[in-house]
Amino acid sequence: MKTFIELKERFKNHAAKVGVLGLGYVGLPLACEFAKVGFQVTGFEVDGSKVKSLLAGKSYIGDIESQEIRDLVKSHRLTATTDFLKLKDMDAIIICVPTPLNKTKDPDISYIDQAARKIAHTLRKGQLIVLESTTYPGTTRDNMLPILEAKGFKVGVDFFVAFSPERIDPSNRQYKLANTPKVVGGITPACKDLTVILYGQIVKQVVPVSSAEAAELTKILENTFRAVNIGLVNEIMMICDKLNLSVWEVIDAASTKPYGFMPFYPGPGLGGHCIPIDPHYLSWKMKSLNFAARFIELAGEINSHMPDFTVTKIMRTLNQRKMSINGSKILVLGVAYKANVSDMRESPALDVIHLLQQMGSHVTYHDPFVPSMIVEKHRMTSRPYSAQLLKSADAVIITTAHNAFNPKEILDSAKLVIDTRNMMKGLNAANLVRL
């Protein structure tokens, strides 16, 4: 048990070297948090431009200030590299790589496999490897562990492996990494105990569970819970549309119940890396066990239909005003997947824009966080915001409710406003239509 005890002490006295593999929205905040409490942290990236930015003291993540990066780099507590051979010097290695879906909506864990192979190449005794990337139950044990064990080291004795799901919510000012409980599940009890100690240095509460699989499923449950409830409220919105009722009024009224109800809100579709994707991971896993996750799949079907519903609503609204969607000038306000971030992953605005273009609309957009983007292989550039820009459009579609947008100014300038996010709550006007 000498390896376990030595590693435990290095974690407790912050003498351990921590490596974070993948410096995106999850990895960079994690690297900074470990560096701030005194660990020597090395970020590993395949993207050389990110490494260059960090070494120059420049942040590319909205939640991390450049000054914070500069201070950590200057104090030699944070560095970054593209040299994965340096993984051998790390005591703990945390994997924060993407886990997207492929074109057939099946899980793509190739980034996890690549990371595991890079670590296995330099693996030595006395290292802890933690996977944070969201994935289906069994990935850590069945996919990653065999790659790491190829050298003949024994897990739980020579080296240690665990899963701890990321819970980063970009732009959330209330819940950051330090005050969000951290779930931890290990391949063995020793793996779990070491990981609890490591994360206990940077978060207020660590929640150990019985296995890596339990931790993997915990994260998928969290996001599937949201996806299913958003699917429900999206269907309620379509029902309200048929009944000529306001879904926003109904939700607000239901929210007055002090128990047994939790408000979720509809929109033009699901965005971000987690909520649109994680339920597919669980559904795919269960198909391999000959079990149909029908409830989850139905919610996914409803949510994926929302861009089509949104464009149909736009078309109907224009028709009611004796205008055709074909040839109309449409301005889309906000294209990030959620308010006040630049993250475009799975943003429903991309689908809405593409569908509008297919129907012959002349689409432009403005987003203060997204200067340019690619829609179906064609680059679009954010138009400078002005009252004239609003006036020039036949319809203004609000797909992301950034705080920078002034609702009254938009209503006063635009000919027609179609609000998919209830940003105009409390306002009424003849030119305002809510989704």
C-alpha cells in the first residue's frame, strides 16, 4: 500500500503534479482551480493555439478572466503543452475531452480512447487517472481500463482509475466548480478514496458512489432528467399553440404551487454539449442490452422537432401578415446555445437558420458573443447591432436571450418580433408574437 499512502499524502499537502488533458470549457476551469490552491498543473492540448494563448496569459473561455491565467502562469502553478510525453511526470491525470455523437447518433468515444492511449504510453506506478468526459455506463471499466492495463500494472495497487462527471454550467454565476458537489466513483475502493481526497482539495463537497458505473449513470440521469422535462414542456407549448393559450402564462401559474412542481421552459430546441447528447448515450447503451428506453427516446424526438416547429410558427406568422417566408428578410438575434456565452455546440439557432434558408429567406444574424459561424459549410458574420438593422428586417427572431439585448428597443424598432425565449416577458405590442 506504499503507492497509495504516498499519493494520498502528495494530494493532501498539494505536492502532487496534476495534469489536465483537454483545456476546453471543462478542463481549463478545473486546471485553474487546482493551480489556485497550490498544485503544479500542466494542461495538455492537441490544439497548439490554445496552448499559445494560455502561455501568453490570454483566456479563451468566458468564465475565466485573462488576469487569472496571467497570475497562475506567472507564479509557475499553471502551464500548458502539446507534448504528451510529459504525462509521465504527473501524479494525477484528469481527462476532459469531447464525447460527441456521430452521424448515426451513436456515441463517439474515440477522443477518450486516444487520451487513454497517450496516457498508457507513459504510464508509471503511482498515478491516478480520472475520466470526467460524459459517457455511457461501463466506459471507464470496459473501454479505458484495458488500454491502461496493457503494461501489466494492477489497478488499485500500482495505479488508480476513477470517473467523476463534470458539472460545469457556463456563465452560471451562482454555482461554480468549488461550490458544486463532485460525484466520484472508482474502479476499486482505493481508486475512489484517492479521487475523493484529490477533489476534496478544490470542492466543498465530494459525493462518493459505489462504482465508476454509478458515477457515469449519475451524470446521464442529471441531463436526461432535464431533457425529458424540457421535452414535456415543449409538447405543452405545442398544445398551447393549438388551444391559443400562452405556455408562459401556464408555466408561471403552475410555478406558484409550493410543492410537486418544478418549472422548465420551452424553446426552439436543445443546445449545448450535454442535454441534447447524453440521453442518446444511455439509449444506445440500453439497446446493446436489448432494452428500449422509450420514454427517453420520445423526449429526444420531441426536442429535435422544435426547430421545425419554430420555423413553421414563423411561416404562419408571416402568412397572417400577408407575407411569404420565401424572400423575407429575417434577422436572428442570438445564436449561442444559451444566454451570455459564446458556445455554439448543438445550438438550435443553426437548425432554425438552415431551415429558413431552405425556404428561401434572406437570413442575417447578430450575436455579441459569436462574431462568425459556419451554417451548412457557409460562413456567416454577425451584423453590427443598430436600430436600423432591426428596422430593415421583415421579422426579428429571438433565439438566444442575451442580457445585452434591450427588449423595449427591439420592440420599438422591429416590424415584427417572434420571441422563442420569453425575453419580452411583461411587454405587449401588436408586433410581438411569442413561440
